[in-house]
Amino acid sequence: MSIIDTFDLNGEEIIKAKNNVRMIENFPTTVLVVFSVKMCNLFLSKYDAIKIGALSAAGQKLSIYQFEYKGIKIGFFNTVLGGAASAGLLEELIALGAEKLLYFGSCGALHKEIAEGRLLVPTAAYRDEGVSYHYAEASDYLEIETAPELMKILDDMHIPYNATKTWTTDAFYRETSRNLEKRKAEGCGVVEMECASIMSVGQFRNKKVYQFLYAADCLADSDWDKRIMGNMPTDLRERVLSVAIEAATRL
């Protein structure tokens, strides 16, 4: 049996997330999840949030916050990079009571034009990682079931975006020019490290996981263009955050 054919729908799970977290009373059912400390710090500086708990990763405590926007209680969590780690933390957020989770973070653009002035909504993720094969039958791409709903929300908000396939890889330093051209030929406009993993968890657990992206660098034509990676202008970061918060109220 191939290693990618390890999906075991009926096998009993040895470790359960609910046994690995400390439950939080009245946990918010809607949670915003970011991958950026800078985005988290911006959020904390602009919104009156309270810490309601924490999850652990690599010996660190990752705070969970709650705030209120337009009368709706929303959770906020700064997760970690990578499919395996973010998927494990997603399992724990679900175990705490999260029902709808909106992830947003940066990605690499495979086409220079795709990300100019627009957010990016992944519609399918190429499964170049390991986590998703434990949550869904083997396939090249995982269709993102929540993408149409998120696009409708952005349309209603009059927020410009591009819909695209994404290339999820857990091997940042093994993005080769040959593989890049293959993914571009299949319609992938961006590359990132978590989408296929977190979406497979959400779909397996029957929870709504949404995601939009914004481009931080460009790999087009195998020429790495380090555009705003790590240096995203504050005003742009503020606009992305405000879009995410407003969208969260409409999920």
C-alpha cells in the first residue's frame, strides 16, 4: 500500500484532541486564525480582546482571545506555520467548541499579476503534504467546499479577490522550478503550506473552515521576488484584518 493511501475512515483514533485540551466555558463558535505575530499584535492594539485560554505548541503557550464586534463574540488565535502543526491546533480548537474558523495569511504568488490589489480565495489545494491523506481519500487536489460561501461574502462586501487553485507544500526549500511549472499548468496561482491540511481536517470533522490569502512574495518564472514578505505595510495589514473581522460576522 502506498504511503498516501493511509486514510482509515473507521479506525479508532488513539489520541483524541478533546483529551488533550483544557475546556473553556462558553467558547466562541466563530474563530479568526492568523499565522502572523505582527497581525496578532495589530489586532490586540486595535480591539478590546480578553485572553480566555491557550494551546501548547513546541513548548510554547499560544493565547486564545475573545472580542466582540457588532454584538457578535468572536475568537482570535495566532497559530503556527506548517500543515501538520496548524492541523493539530485546529483539531484542538474544534475540540474546544469552534464551529466556524476563518484562516487568513500570506502566500507566494506563482503569477505576478494574480495578487495585485486583490485578496485570494483558494478553491482547490494540491496535496503536496502529508496531513490531508489521513483525513481524506487520496487525490491530487482537495476541493475546498467552503470557497463559494466565502466568495459570496466578499462579493456582498464589495471586496475584490481572485479565486485560484493553490499548491500546498510542506517542503519550502524543495519548491523546484519543474514542479512550479507543473502546478502553474494545472491552474495553481499561489503556493502556501497549510491549506490542504486544515481544509481536510475541517471537512472530515464536519466543521466550516474558510481561508483567504494575500501574496507576500512571487515565484513566477522561478525568479524569487521577495516583495513584502515580513514587511507588509501597516495600512495594508489593517485593511486585511478589517476585512477578516467583518467577514467573520457573516459566516
